[in-house]
Amino acid sequence: MRSPDVHLREITDDNRDAVRALRVRRDQKQFVASVSKSLKQAAQHPEANPWYRAVYIGDEPVGFVMLSWKPSAGPYTGRHFIWRLLIDKHHQGRGIGRETLTQIAALVREDGATELLTSYDPGDGEPWPFYQKFGFEPTGEIDDGEIVLRIVFPAQ
């Protein structure tokens, strides 16, 4: 199912509490940190060049996405890495995550990227099938126990 009215918004004082209230299902908590923890990690790691947005449908926040946007140091120097993707438990299964990935892929391609990276912690209920359907493939790398994935964009 496609959600064409999905869009990304900056997180401001006006929407921060509503975005921080978003939650995944109980069985997904081991795979996705909360928005609050994500924002704290972003503040603690400016060298990762965190870029984050709330995911909205209309005027309702339904998710959160955070990337390490071409950091100047570290293992992903100069690359785009999806650090966090969270769709609220009440809005899953509606194509919002896929549409969010589509928009993120378009943004990083506009920024000159030839690939987009992410990683996941393996386990029962892991997000690998979601990323695989989108076109991500394992790189063969393991980062802090997580399997690193990449989608390569065709030449434009």
C-alpha cells in the first residue's frame, strides 16, 4: 500500500514532544532505539554529521529517520548511512517506511551519492526482509555486531 502524502519535516520545539512520543512495537524494541535516544546520540556524536527528520502524513508525525550524512571521519567518511528508521506501531504496514526510504534515497542521490548504507542487528523479527525488498544487499561488513547493508544507485 502506498502512502503518497508521506513527507519529511524538521524537528522543532513545536513538534519535538509529539515525535519523541512515537513508539515501535514491543517485539521491535531490540532493533530500534527510541527517538529520544536517537536525538541524544545525535547530540553526543556531532562528528557523525547527524541529519534527522520527522516522518509525517498530513499534520501527524508517524515516524523518524536519522542519517549520518557524509561524516568527515570514521568508517563511513563521505558516505550516507541510515542510522535510524522508526515508524510508529500504529502506522506500520501502510508503506510509510518504504516511502520514507524512497524519499531518503532521492535526497542522497541529489547530494551526489552512488549508494546508501544502513545496518541491522540480526535476530528473530529483524528488519532484513524490509530492507531486502527495497533492494539493499549485505556488504559483508559487520559494524558493532550489526550487518551492514548497501543499495547502489544506477548511474544517472
